[in-house]
Amino acid sequence: MPTSRSPSRNPKAEAAPPARRRSYVLPIVIAVLAAVGVVASALPARLIAQGLPPAVHAEDFSGSIWHGAAGSVSYAGRNLGAIEWQLDPLGLLHLTANLDLHWVHRGVALAALAAVTRQGATATRIQGGGPIEDLQDVGVAAGWHGSFRVDIDELKTDFQALQAAHGTVTVANIAGAQIAGGADLGNYVLRIGDAAADAAGTITGQLSDAGGPLDLKGTITITPQQHTGLISGTLRERADAPAELRQNLADLASMRGRDAEGRIPLDLEFSF
């Protein structure tokens, strides 16, 4: 009597994994980005004005929310020039507004990248500069001349106080109408380190000269909440200092004295 045998098995068929489900994540992401792009390109830039703080006023809009400009911006009645922005749609997926910004005011131009969330904002690669006298509308006292250059790696705020700052600010051929008859006072560098901002948002940087009639060493402390600053340190004249500047320093030394190296202590407060 013949014996029955079970049907033969295919090991490869048994080991075959189940069919993979098709992923729809990428098509959905692409669709969302496309929708955001269409909406942003259709919405006019002037809608930005509805979300500005009460002290900020903007007008003369052009372009769209995606890529637009405001030809006139002011803060607390002070003219701040014009600003152009371009929005990166990828950040919106993480509820972040990533912006490429360009600011122009008279002869001054600055560019930066910014990331804005509900918790705060971070600006990086802040670069640019221009004539110092063109900053009078933003707080620089009248009568100062020269040029400046900004190279800031990072500024971070929680909308209440400055949390981080790092970079350099340089000024060249600076002159003040009330000092040494408006003579060229030389070049200076402000270096802001990683630990420059404290818990209250006060910024401290190292200030030094980069050539000129004055040998300066000190610090500058800026308190944004009070719109004040303090320059502290010591200075002395160099051999090529003009006669009127030498006389100004002699008058200052008669009140404050000089140390063993002939340096005069300096404490200069200013507002902005």
C-alpha cells in the first residue's frame, strides 16, 4: 500500500518577508510645502503690519509674505529705513520662521539670517556697516563721524532679554565734533565673547584701539533695557596725537590723574 507524503515545501517562499507598505510621508510633506508656497506667494506683504508690536510702524510694502519688503519702518517714531525679507518654507513645518533679512538705512546696510519661534529669536551671520553719522536716527549722537563694520556670529533673545551674543564691531577714523576739534581719533575694535550676556541681558565686551592717536584698553557694558552704556578703562596719547587732543587729555588727567604707566582712567556713560 503506498504511503502518503506531505507536499514539498519551498524554504525561500516561507522566508520571504511580508510586502512593505508604501510610505506616504514624503508626498504629504511635498504637498504641504507646495500649499504653503502657493498661499505665501499669494498673500501680500502688507499683512505683516498686523502682527507688529505697537511701537513698530511699517508701510510702503511690496512683494508677498514669502518674499517682500517694507520701504519705511519706524520704532517709537524713529526712522529705521527699509527692510527686505525672504521666508524659508521648511522651517514652518517646525513652527519656526526662518528668514533671510536685509536692512538698509541711508548709507548703512546689514544682512542677517534669523529664526523666530514663539519662545524667542536667534539672528546669525549679521554682517554689514556704513557711515556712523547715518545712525543718528537709531541713537548715535549728532556730531560723530567715521565708519563701522559689524560681524556678529549670533544674537539670541527670548523677547525679554538678550541671552547670547558673539562677534566683533569695528569703527574706523572716528571723530567727534566736541573732541580735539573734530580730529581723527583712530580705529577701535569691540569683541563680544561667548559669555558676554548675563541673566539680565546686559552685554559686556572688550574694547581696544586698532591704531591711531589714542592707546585705549577697556570694556564696554551695554544695558538694552535702559538704553544705556558704559565705557570703562584707561587711555593715553601716542606720539603722533594732535596738539588739541593732547590738551584735552591733559585737562582730563588734571581731574583724574595718571597711573604709573601714564594712563588716564576712563568712565564714559552714553545713551542710545
